Amino acid sequence: MPADAYEPVIGLEVHCQLRTRTKLFCPCPVVFGAPANTAVCPVCLGYPGVLPVLNREAVSLALRVALATGCTVRERSVFERKNYFYPDLPKGYQISQYQRPLAVGGAVPLVRADGALRPVRLERIHLEEDAGKSMHEVPWDDVPTGSSLVDLNRAGTPLIEIVTEPDLASPEEAYDYLVRLRRLVRWVEASDGNMEEGSLRCDANVSVRPRGTAALGTKVEVKNLNSFAHVRKALEHEIARQSDLLARGGTVVQETRLFETGSGTTRPMRSKEEAMDYRYFPDPDLGVLVVDDAWRDSVAASLPELPDARASRLAASLGLPAADAQLVCLSRPLADWYEAAVAAHPSNPKGLANWLLSELLARIPDADRQAGRIPLAPERLAGLVARIDDGTISGKIAKELLGAMIESGKGADELIAERGLVQLSDEGLLREAVSSVVARSPEQVATYRGGKTATIGWFVGQVLKATGGKANPALVNRLLREVLDA
């Protein structure tokens, strides 16, 4: 069977750091970039005799994600010890949840090509503590080459693990899922979702099977995926590797592999562990976690309107195309910004969306777009679009003004007055300009009248040039057609 006769089946396990001030079982601060081993205490260092105390805020943040994804929240869940040895795991076990996780079921919807939503089912969301960080490449001259150091500042940091069913059918779908999941955890303010700081980490489980069959193939786990782009590249490589191996009559081995960013390939790390290898058992120092109706309902009441629901509302109430409504809801701060602009100029929500998406966002970095950090007050953009709508300025002038507004902090009206940029709409003056351009352009007139009517754009440009870019383009268009079609 040729390699292209196989199809992939993908499931993702995403570790999402919760936005708490302190760790999951101790009062140490959750920090990024602090000196190594300074945000630690006897609890997160695993000293004998110390006792963990659960961080209630971490549970509430986990509930926000569980409820936002439609999970069933269990009234009673259990913390267990996941036993394994590694230098960055000081206790020799990780406190996690296995047999009775906090939440099960639910889904994260993907947007299909036709605009409809397709759910990616979730298996579970559970709470766990993070391990420390092994540093194999150290920047200090006094550390011998080949040595590894351990920073335990991350040990005990609160995480949720979000596990999908094997519902993803391509690397592109996996990428889209991660983008939408990050938007959701940020939207409900459960996590900052910063992959570069380790707040969102992903492991991918991938297998291939003969196209059109139902049985799953042998699963391989891929680790060391520290960006969405790396997830996509690793999956592309692993799907090709497994398909080629089977096409040659080989057998896929169940194992854990690492993604090598330099080569864009995966390599074996270890044989894949099963649950029995970790010897899970309930943590004797932690009681059953009870989430009663009052707690769950309180968290549910605090949730904002969710992104897909908000996008649907904006599309229905403001007449936005579905794709534009989704882009406006790229982040909650961005959606808030847009609705504030609409409140300031309610007569043209489509125009505001167009200017926000095509002009304003194009001028700022992706990180600022994701976070909704817009270098212009929404009322400022509303004022600019209002001047276009009432004919005071043209769209061309508005594009020039937008950059000046961002740099100076001044509003459109102030800059229009300062620069004398009021659009020329005097029909008499424009007729004179049109007549002058037509009179000195006999070859272009002949071309237009010969059937190449697209030449009208050249004439409009000449009139705009003659008027210093101030002529009303719509009026110029009409006057030109009157003259040229006569």
C-alpha cells in the first residue's frame, strides 16, 4: 500500500498554566524569569514531613475552562500521586488526577471552510502541579561542559491538562485547535497562554491507518513542541515517517519521540509508558476535592459571553460577515475595543470592522493583536470613519491620517484642520479638472471608448493628482463617465 493511502489520527494533550499568584499546594509565588531556585519552599522542594494545601483559586480557574468548553464537572474528584524519577521532580512523584479527574467531556469547536463549527471532543480536563526545569544548555562559564542544572521555580505551578479525543485529522486542524484553545483560555482569563514562557505546552499523539478505515493505528507521542508552528511541522514529519514505514512493510513502534527544531524531524526518546508504569494511587495528604453546586454556579455566572457566541451575535446584529466577526473576536479585548468603536459611530459597523481588520491591525505586531493592545482609542477610529462617511475626506486621505493619528495621538478632525485635508466635493471645480484631464489625454480617451472601460481608473488618478488628492473619488468617477460616455 503506498504512503499516500494512509490517513492520520491526532489527539493533543495541552498543559495550560493557570493565572494564580501562588503555586498549587504552597504559598510560593508563580513567577517567570526569576533567579533559579528562588521561588521555592519546603513544600514544593519535597522536604519530608511537609503537607500540601490546595489553592482554591486554581480550582476556580480550572472550572472556568471546564464550563467554557461544556465539560461535565464532577462533584467529587481525587488527587493522585504519579510516581516517576527525574531530577526536576523533587518529591519523586507529581500530584495529578487520573481515575477521577475534575471534568470530563466537552468540546472545542473548529471553524470549517463553510463557516460552520465542528466540535473537537475533549476526553478530560484535570488539575496537576508542574515539575521543575532541567537546564542542559547553561550560560555560565564555571559550569563544566556536559553538566545539567535544575531550576525548581516552576515546581508546583498549577496546571490543567486538556486532553482531546483522537478527533483531529491533519496538522492544520491541530494548529487551528491550539489557536482557538489559546483564545478561549485567555478569553475566560484562566491563563495568559504564553507559549514562550511555558504557559501553554503541547504533546501530540499521532497514528496513521489505511484511509477510510475505522481502527486506530499504533500511537506515537511527540514531545518538545514549544510553538504552534512546531506542532504542525512535527506532525507533518511524523505522519510522513509512519506512512512511509508502513508502505515499506515496517511496523510502527509505540514510543515517545522528541521533535528536533533544527532538522524538523522527530527522534526516539523512550518507550511509551502506560498508566501502570506510574503506579498511581490517591494522595494520602489531600482529601477528596468537592465542587458543590454553589461553587460551580458561581463560576458559571462569572463567565463572559464566549467568543463563538459573541461572533455570532455581532454577525447577526451588525450584519458582519461571519469571517469578519470571528476575526473581531480574535481576543476579548479586541472585541471590546470594536464594540466601543461601534457605540461611538453606530451607523457603519461594517466600515469600522473593515478599517480595524484591514488597516489598523496590519500596523501592529501579532502579539499586540492577540492581546488586543490597540495603539488608538476606539473613539478615534470611529471619528475617522465618520469623516469618510460624511464625505469630508477620501479613503486615501484617511489611510494617511491613520498613521498620523497613531503617531501623534491626535483625532481625525484635528489633523484634517491642521493639514487642510477636507475633501474637494465642489462639482463645478471638479468638472473643470475632469475636462482638463480628458482634453489632454486623447489616446486614453480613445482606449476607453474602444471598450477598455477599466481605463477609468487612470483618469481618476489623474484628477486626484491634479487636485492634490483631495477630490471626492465617487464624484470624480461620475463626472468622468458623463464626459467619456457622451
